[in-house]
Amino acid sequence: MNLLTKIPLQSWQSRIDYESEVLMLGSCFAENIGEKFEYYKFINLINPFGILFHPKAIETFLWMATQEEIYAETDLFFHNELWHCFDAHSSLSNSNPKKLLSDLNNALAYTKEKLRSATHVFITLGTAWAYRLKSMDMFVANCHKIPQKEFAKALLSIKEINQCLHNCIHFIKSVNPDIELIFTVSPVRHSKDGFVENNRSKSHLITALHQVIEASDHVAYFPSYEIMMDELRDYRFYDTDMIHPNITAIQYIWERFSEIGISENAKKTMREVEEIQKGLTHRAFNPASKQHASFLKKLEGKKEQLQATYPFMSF
């Protein structure tokens, strides 16, 4: 069964083309799909604060960005020889606190700028489990390997998630009322929580998300979780950890997404981009040959022709 036949396509205002600007936020699966947009040279921005797993973390990030809040040195802490921020992923952590502070605040400013011009925002929810820092009574985006005893683990209720999502929509629409929002639930199972706990988490996310979509205009849903669970229910579609979707699964879900989310004109351009991308990774049998020189010249011509139409593309 193809689950896409069940998607209410009328909820999508417009398909993505090369005039669109796409912002990807959320769990690691947001980055998997974001990398596809990057590969095909769409205008995109992926997780400026790194991977954000739960709705509270995404809500905090959007609030900080859209309300033009800024971080101060008091928002940072030092642990394991690095400076961190509880609102951001460890990929932003730095040995220099001033550099971290600059990166955080520049990311907030850039995100608001991109929200103003973006046509589509994709938010991928990973888990409903969140960690609250006891000493400050706040939910964190990342624990940064602080001892577990410092946190209280909580399963966000459907009501709490519902409110988070409404707030996220409000923050985004306050900057750009015409933007299109597409939500999805990550197909990555959070096995460290336990498989029963993972199912409880995903059920909370899905229930809250559909309540919000039913009550909102121009907010769509893409069933990446359902495609993984029901169309790809075989371990040959999983990575070696048996948790994360492998390259085949990610490509399958991307193709399913492209069927309804990408315009026909854009698909033609995507084929041209892919031809160039494959040419760039081609290994010549004899790099010094005239045949290879001719191949490189033709490849450069294709790049120039495409860039003449889309100057933002960089190979």
C-alpha cells in the first residue's frame, strides 16, 4: 500500500521549486532530508542550532529567533573542556566561550532572516521524552554529558506538545504569515528510552500533531514515520545499528516526498544537477587523457549553463 494516497494533498499550498527557500528543523531525520535538498542545490538551511529532538527544544529555538532574544555569557557553562549551551546541540560547543556566544547569536539572527524569505519550513519531531535540568527547572535541548542525576526525565503530555506546536506555528507565522509548514515524525526509534517508551513517545507526538493540523490552516503532514514502519517494515532498510534508516530507506522516503512535494519543473532541474554531481565524483581511468579533458570541459559547460539560470547554485 502506498501511504501517499492517504495524504490530504489540498493541505499543501505549493510544491517546492528552485525559487523556493526551505528551512529544516528538528531531529536527525530532518538533516537526512535536508542533505537531499543540499545535494540537489535547493536554497536551504538545516538546523542552525544542530539537531533538536523534542518539541520543547524546537519551541525555545523559534522563540529566541523570532523574538530577537540573544544569549549572554551567563547562558553558557563549562564541562569536559568545552563551553556549551543547554538550548543547542553539542555540535556548536566550543573551547572559546566568545566564539560559542557569537555562533549562537549569529544563528538566531540568520534564522529570523531566513524565516522572512523562506517559502517552506519542515519540522521533524523526534521524541516526546525530554530532560528537565533540576537546578534551573528548565527543559534542555541537549544534556551535554552532564551526570544523569542533574536531570529529571519526563514524557511530554499530548496537551503540552499541542501547546508547543501551536506556539511554534505562531512564532513562525508572526515573521512570515505566508510560509508553508510541513510537519513529520522521525522514523528513528529512540531505543535508549526503551521500545515501549519509544512507542509511547511517538504516539504522543502523532496524536498532538494531528490535533494541531486539524485546527490549523495551511499546515501539512508528511508520513515519514508511517512509511518507514509500514512500507519499509524489513531490517534490510535499517543501518547496522538496526535503529536508523539506511541510505536505501532515506532515498525511498525522499522519492515518496518528491512525488507530492517537488514541482515537475524542479524535477527536470534536479536531473541536471544530479548529472553534474555524478560527473564531479567520477574517477578518470587516465586523468591526463584528451577524453577526460573533453569530459571536464563539457561538465564545466553544464555547470555554467545551470548557474546562469540559478546563480545561487555552487558546486
